[in-house]
Amino acid sequence: MSGGASRPAPGRPRPRAHPALAERRRAIARSRGRRRRSGPLLVLGTAAVVAALYWLATGPLLAVSGVTVRGYDRDDRAELVSALTAAAREGTIIAPSTGEVRLAAERFPWVESVAVARDWPRDLRVTVTEARPAAIAVFEDQAVLVSASGRVLAPKDGSPGLGWLRLAVAPPPAGAELPEGARAALVLIASADPEAGARIRALRTGADGLLVGRLRGGPDLRLGTGERMEAKAKALGLVLADIGPEDEAAASYIDLTVPERPALGPPR
């Protein structure tokens, strides 16, 4: 006989496994079956939770019910509130449609920016920062108010006490931007001391490409190229604060081409 394990003789029944070993095998089989069933159930359960959360965040249960607008009292306020309310209803109180609200507000020239906040339980609060006129842009008999960013706000109404610049073409409609060629002049007026800026008149680019203008009741302005306009605006304020009314009235021009070395023109 060989040394291998003995085998049952043909025709004889196989020996029965020990009861404990059989129970162990059954337990392993049951565990495998539970794992096979629990995998799909876990996937389905996770999908159901995600779907429920998505519905909660985007569905009607948490839809925005109203919008409160602050900081804006112009004639088109009702139109602004209506536009912002329609945009706000694209989102929910959990996921507000902030981008849509800002895009809707941008269509109104006098709106500079908006801040959107939740007003629980289901309202939004929109705080408007209103644009402020920085200068008057003039072309022939047309005059419009413009903001420091170059946006046309509205036709000039009354005398708001602002400096003005001269355009080479007709101004664009409200809500549009000034031509690029007018930006340097606008920067000078917007950056100047308010009292000095309000006196600037006929600021324009000459045929030689250099900026020129004048002061109301005072001398002409020579500003050189459109570079360093903030520094030139500051220099103008310093010159006007340093010279007396008699010297200003006598000067033929103020040259700010090099803002660190301003110069007064000879008496007229």
C-alpha cells in the first residue's frame, strides 16, 4: 500500500462531515448571500438619499418666496425688484441663484453692485450699491452722466457740480461704456479732489494726441499723454492749494505733463 490517504471503496457511502463543520459551511454560505444582496441595496439606498437631498435643495419646498431690495429708490425701482425676484426664483433658499440675480441687476445702469443674503425662512435680501456720477461727458448738445468705471448712467439733468469731458462721438446709451479714448480724461476727473474736479471743463484729446482742458474761472490745463492720470490729478490739487487766487487768475495755463514738476504758464 502507498502512504497516501485512504479512499472509500467503490460503492460505499461517503462519510458524513462533522456537524460543526457542516454548520460552519452553511454559515459561510449565508454570509456570502447577505453580502451579495446588501451591495445593490446599499447602492439603491445611497441613490435615494442623494435624490431626496437634491429635491430638497432644488424643489418647491425651499423655493424663494420673496425678495427684499434695499439701497435703491430710483424711478425704475419697481422694474428692478421684479427682475431680481424673477432671477431669485431660479434657485432656492439653500442654493440661491446669486449669479442670476447679479446678471439681472447689471441691466440697470444705476446699479453698481449687489450683495445677496438669505432672509430666513424663505426670502432673499438684496442690498444695492448705487452708482454715483463721476463726470459729465459732452458731445455737441448731448450731455450724459457717467460713473468712475465709464458707464453711462443717464442724460444730464440739472447741474450736479461735476467736471466734464468732451467726446469725439455721440455718447452711447445708458448702461453702455464710454469709448476707450475718453477713459484717460475720465480718470483725471474721477481721481481729482472733488472741488478741483468739479472745475474741470472741456477735457479732451487734441490733434497731437495730448490731453488739454481748462479750469472754470481759471487757466488752461496741459496734461500730456493719457498716462499717470491719478498722479496728475493729485498734482492739480496740490497746485491749486499752493497758489493764491490772484496767481491762478493771472496764469495762462497749468502744465501737469510731469506731475512731479507742475508749472504755471506766464501771465496772460
